[in-house]
Amino acid sequence: LIFFSTENRTAVPGVAGPFDDADIYGWNGSSFNRAFDALTAGVPANADVDAVLVDGSTFYLSFTNASLTLPDIGAIADEDVVTYDGATWSLFFDGSAVGLAGGGEDVDAFEILPDSSVLVSVIEKANISGFPGQHLDEDLLCCVPTTGVPITGCTWSEYFNGFNVKLRSDSEDLDGTSVKSGNIYLSTWGRYTVSGLNGGRDDVFVCNSPTTGIPTACSSFTMYFNGSVNGITDNIDAFDVP
């Protein structure tokens, strides 16, 4: 089971066109459906979703667009996360307010942990005031909110260090994540190679029984969703495992 968005306006098997890189598709193990129609929800035609979380009928979304205007909210940036409940848009995570204000700090992976902490990965590097070090695009950073919603303050830490598990090449930028039953589900911008597993940008793979923080370790890696086997030919640039 998976929800996902593609990098481009690429056909998804069994789903009627037109296709939009801001749409969210669902896979139930045997067939695909369109779970979120961006244009119907008032998303501008030029928008591209690059991070998603699905909680019942509520969608948490971030976009690649440096600036975008949404109903109910107005202008948002690529480091923000918003919600849509089927009727209303709201701001959930204000990226610039929590220190993600640089040009490469577009949030391109997102998750909410059971304790309400928020995980993000960014498209290039994150240099956050009060959080020493240079945090790379293969890392997952953890924000423990210090405010209510919208989140405008964080206590930051490093949750997942990609370099520690050999995600080191330019193609191994994390562009999707989900955490379920303690395991970390991941997707990358291009081809990846980790211990015992390799694949491409249309895959979702799992870091099993992880040691989080510094250093990061995974007891093993396994494939969760092989896109090419199931007819997905494009980069999965956002996903959620329900």
C-alpha cells in the first residue's frame, strides 16, 4: 500500500488522464487510483508536489515551486508544508520561520512521528541557525515543535544520516520518506546502492530496525515498492506508506 506523486506528468497504469505532477496516486497492491486531484482542489496548474503524507482524508503537501498561491492561505514557499482536508487549505509547517530559508532548503520529504515530531529532508543542504553542522540532502532532520500549528519553532536534531548508510552520490538525494512500525521507508532522486540492495528512482525501499541519530545504521535493507515492475516509469518524488 502506498500513496505517491511523480516528478513529471507521467501516465500511471489504469488511471485516466490527464496526468499532473501535483496529483497523488494510490496503489492497493494490485491497481492504481487517483487519490488527490490537484486542479480540483484549487492547486495552480504549474505546481509540482514533492512531499506528501496522507492521514485519512487529509493530505499534507509540500511543493517544488519557490512561490505558489493556494486558496485560503495565499502565498507559500517550497520549504512550507500545507494541509488540505477536502475543503480547506491550511499552513502546517512554516519552513522559513524554523530556519529553512536558503535557496536549497526546499522540503522534498516529510513525515510526522507518533510523538508529533516532524521529519524533513531538503533538496540540497540545510544550514539552520542554532543547529550546528551542514546537513545534506540524503539526511532526515527532526523538528520537535516548540509551537502549535502552524509550526513556527523547532528544536532540531539529526534523525537519519544518509552518509552513514552509504547514500553518498548525487543521485542518492532522499526525496521521500515514511516511518512505520519503527522502520524508515525511503526513495531517492536517482539510482541508489545500499548494503544488499540497489535500485532506481521509481522505487521505495526500507531501512529495517534502524539505529537513528548519529551514527545511523540499518540492520538490513529491503525493497517495498518496485515502480518499474508495476508500470511506473518516472521518479517517485513524494510518497507515504499508510
